[in-house]
Amino acid sequence: MDVQVEVVREATQELVDAFGRLLPQLSSTAPPLDRAAVERLVSSATNTVLIARAEGTVVGTLTLVLFPVPSGLRGRVEDVVVDSAARGRGIAALLTNEALRIAREAGARTVDLTSRPDRVVANRLYERLGFRSRESTVYRFPMEPDR
């Protein structure tokens, strides 16, 4: 299978449809993205949205976030998802390697990502690509709407 990875430059209906198909495979709680949400995602100066295409169809996506902090430019890989029908073909590795290349060229000091422990295959991939587990505690503050 020939797979191409590309940077998304605009919010097209194809991209909205692709996120509609892929996002539920990543998160059961994430709301669907409409065109305005996809536009915000791809037009953000901190984001680089990558897609993987196989036979003309978007089969995966990854968002690289680059942000300056006092200790230097940092990167985060977020929301890596490959369509269940296309998994096991190296697509996540292609997406991640392209994100690392972009981050390196931008001058990022580090690139972080998080992955749930039950995602055994994904965690093996990240370790194989050179990511190392850090002793850290991740805290999350849920931003609930005012009631």
C-alpha cells in the first residue's frame, strides 16, 4: 500500500469527513468536528495537522503542536489515529516520523506525547521510534461548562 503523508493547509469537506470517521476511533467522548472547528485546528499558528493518504483516502491523522516556553521551543504530538482498517501497515510511524522531522527543523528541544498504558501496540511503536517514558504525573483539570 502506497501511503503519502502531507501537511493540511485548509479545512476541506474531505477533512471534516475524515475527522468524522477517525475521531470516534480515538475518543468516545470527543464531540464531532464541524468545518469551523477543523478550520480553527488547521489555521492555528501552533498546530501542524498531518494526514496520511492511501489510495486517495485519508486513513490517519496526527497533530503536532509547537509552542515556545521560557526553556525553549517544545513540541507535543496529539491525537494520533489510524483507521482501524489500515492499522498494522506502518502509517502511525510515518505520521510520527514526519512530525518529528518538522519539529526538529523548527528547532524544538523536545517532543512529548502521552499514550494510555492499554494502547500496547502504540506504546511499543513510540518506544521503537525513540520516545522514552518519563517519570511524571499528568494532571488534568476538567473545564466543565458553567451550570
